[in-house]
Amino acid sequence: MKLLVTEANIIAPGSPYHAKTCDLLVDNGTITTIITGKRLTAPRGFKTYHAKGKFLSPGWVDMLTHLPDPGFEFKESVHSACAVAAAGGFTAIAVTPETQPPIHSKSEVKYLLKQAHGHAVTILPMGAVSHQLAGKELAEMFDMQQAGAVAFTDGDKPIAHAGVMLRALLYARGIDALILSRPEQKEITGSAMVHESKNTTLLGLKGIPNIAEDVMVARDIELLRYTGGKLHFSKISSASSVELIRRAKKEKLNITCDVSVNNLLFTDASLSDYDTNLKVTPPLRSENDRKALLKGLKDGVIDVIVSDHNPQDTENKSVEFDYSAYGSIGLQTVYAALNTFLGNELSAELLVEKLAINPRIILGLPQVELKENALASFTLFDARQKWTYTKKNNLSKSANSCLLQKEFTGKAVAIYNNNQWIVTN
């Protein structure tokens, strides 16, 4: 693919081109020329994209996509997930192991990589910590790592048994692997499914207190202090968890964490009309929790923002709230929603750090360098473009999003990755 991008505003913290307007010439997957101060002319055979007024950053990486392939391809397949990710500005997505069968051996890892071959979006398989996601015995982590798994998690299933988590951290340390923990104490949660608050009590819904998350965060911090290694908390949602992780980071423990876009945008007050698309895990917390999450993002306690893209079919969502499945799709609208509703609080530079730079650091991936002779992998986005998210332009096989029919300001307009150029606007 031969491409000239003109007058792009570069956002790449640490790069000499950061905050400058540049032209880039890309030839067969490599940036051959990047200049500022004067315009390039496209050589014969090159496509030209005029990016005046738009931003260009290293390609975005989603650290938490639920991809139900194999087993539930009618909700989302590898092919449709790649299309959705590209439309959302992501050049790579790390996918959880909650498939059928689960990604708990090298065979499933190889299946995903084979299915994703040839796509512009790179699939990053995350293997299961425990066999069958049962939380009882460790899965074949070394074999999966050798096959291409980038990290290990049981997805939305918390590892309840402290001994299993301890052994997982010890084993992972030996192979320099990352463990992701979804912190929730199910013995406290019970049959509850939303945040415990006055709002949800008035709605007649059983509530989950913050402590269900906090005690698991505290437990896993203690386990990591004993074992060493690397630990990442997935989708923290409470103010107390933010403070626990803040203190652990001050001790120089190797801990990172992410937050779901859902918990940045919505609170338990959003559930007043029983919209099942807002039934997510962790639950939507209080406004105080949401503000603490935003503060944690700004001061560096929270490292990454994730889509928590979780496709569900109509049969699992168009039912009473109690019986609906958890999850909401979000890959296609992460940037648009953040820019529209939180653009005054989260700068473009901060979003690039949380969506592009930090995910690569945490997953041990090579950083994308915007310089001559470097591999080309970048995202173009427009902070001013207005558009409406509809069933027609939704590229997912599922439609479980409360953001359908919403007008946004801000859009990912193109990606370049794996020597492919995809324009989405």
C-alpha cells in the first residue's frame, strides 16, 4: 500500500514530531518520509489523504474486547470484530478467552491468529488463567504464550480461589507473563447485578456494594507483594479501588489497571428506565466513583481505557432486566463518546496515552514510532466531525448499545496497519 498523508496534526508524546503538522509518505508498510514545514507531492501510484485539521497518532490498542469466536460467531466473528475495531480507530484488539471452547490451550490461540490473518486489525489473544475458566487448575500458559498469547485472564470470571491466583502469579513470573485480574468477590455479590445505592433500591434492583471489588483488589495486591511479577486489574470501578492501587504503585509494585468506557460515561442513575444495554460488569457506580475514576486517569493511577466490547444477541438483551445478559458493544464508539461527553476533561494527548501508548507498554508490545524507516501503524481521528451512530452504520453483528441514535462530535476516520489503509468516514 502506497500512501501520502498531508497536513496531519501529530499526537505522539515523546516523538520529535509531537504537536507538529506533518506530511507522511508510506510505502508498503514503512514510513519512508516524514517532514514538517513543507508539503510533499505524491509520487506516481500513491494515494493521497488530506488530513488538514485531523490528528494522527500511533495506532490504538484495545486491551479488553470480548470476541465470542469460536462458539458464538452469530454475536461477533473475528472478521466482524476487525471491521468494528477499524471503524473505531483501533489497529489491534486484545481478546478475552470466554469462547466455546475457551482459549485455554495453544490450539485456540492458533485458531484466532489464523482467522485474523490478512486483516488490517491485529488480533492479540489472551489465554485463560484456569482450565475451562473454572478457577480450579492452571491452564497451559507457557504453551499459549509460545503460540502467541499476550497475557492471561479469566475474563469477566474473577479468580475466586486465592491459592489459584497465587500459583498463577508465581508461574507467570517464571515466564515473564502478565496476569489480568477482574476484581469481584462473588460471595459478596450474590445474585445482585447493579451498584448498591439509593437509586437502585428505589428501582427494586439488588445492589453490589463497592466492597465486593475492593476486597479482591486488596487481596491481589497482597498476593503480588508476596509473589512478585506483573498484575493488571481489569475494569476497576470504585473510588476505593483507585486509592488502593494508588498506594500500591507508590510502593513500586508492578501493578497497572484499566477502566471501562462505560464506567466513565454512566452511573447507577442512568438505569432509571431499566435499559438492559446498561447492564454491564462491573456495574455502573455512583457519581462519586465516576469522578474518582476520571481523577485516576488524569493523575496516572489508571493506565488504560478499554472498550469492554461485549456483543450480545437480541434474545439475551430484549428481556426483563433480571434475565438479560451482561454487556454492551463499544469498540466503534470509544473515542466518539469520550470526546463528545468528556472532551473538556480528557485531552487528545491523554486519550492517545491511554488508548495507544500504555496498552503497548503493559502488553509488552513494540511501541509505534512515527519516524522514517519505521513500521507504519497509525490512527487518524477528527475531534470536530459530527456523526450519528445508527443501526445502519453499526458494523457489529450485535446492537446492544445505548448509544445508538446518538449524535457524536469526534470520530476515528482512518487506520493504517499491516500494510493496509482503511478509511471509515
